[in-house]
Amino acid sequence: MTTPTKPRVLGLDLSITATGYALPDGQTGTFKGPWKGDWRLVAIKTAIAGQADGIDLAVIEDLPTHAKSAGITGMVHGAVRTVLMELGVPYVLITPATLKAYATGKGNADKTAMAIAALKRAGREFADDNQCDAWWLRAAGLDWYGHAEFDVPKAQRDRLGKVAWPALAVGVAV
């Protein structure tokens, strides 16, 4: 009999120009390729496929509802969701307001508040807000499945109940 393992969660803040990611080990980065136009979609899809091996769950920031960039970001979402489905990696979407409320207690928090919350909770600093959001997405996934890496107030954790979390594979601790 094997012991259930902590889920390997990949956090993704998708964008056509700068996709933030947080790997299962907590490392963060921003994918900015030199490609132009629709070739960026192929490059992002390829980059995500390269990080998805052995991932139990990808946690993705959902599309902005009323932003002009929603159409372009929607294309990125389609490319990434396709590669995750092809690789058999379940994914979940978290709205920006829910992520902000989880991180800061306020659904309308700005990027600075998100960064300050990461510094206060875990002593983490990031090169850009894309990495910060991806890190919070990973943290939310770990927290929901019972593997929080730091404490947040119950009211903030309760915000994660608004998300339609998938079941994880057998052998992964939840």
C-alpha cells in the first residue's frame, strides 16, 4: 500500500504577452517568447506542455469578464486548456475576484495588495505580477486539497468554496 502524495499543482496566469507560472516546487517564472501574432499561442502551448508532466492539477485564473483583452486571452485559454486535456491534466478556473479575496480578503484588491499579501504570508517576492498571481493560484489549489503552505484567515479560505474543484487522481492526498 502506498502513501498518498501531496498534489503537484501548476499555477497559471495566462496572457498572450506574459504568462506567469508557478511550478509544483514553488518556483515561479514568466514566459515571454519572441514570437509575434498567433505563433505566440503555439509557443505558450508548447511551454505549458513542457511543464505539465506529472502534474495532478493546473489552477488557472479565469478570463476577465469585461476586459477588452478577453478575446485574445480567450485564445490563450483555448490553447492551454487543449494541451492540458490532451495530456490528461485536470484544470480548474478561479475568477480574479475570488483569487484576490483568497489572497487579501478583498475581491477588488490591486496587484500591489496581492504582492504585499504574498510577502506577509510567505515571505515571497516576485519579478512581476504575473508570477505573483500564478503563485497565489498554486497556493489556492494546495490549500483547497488540504496542503496549505501558510495560514490565511478562515473567511479568505472559505472563498475557495465558490470554485468547482475537480476530483484528483487516486493516490493523491486530499
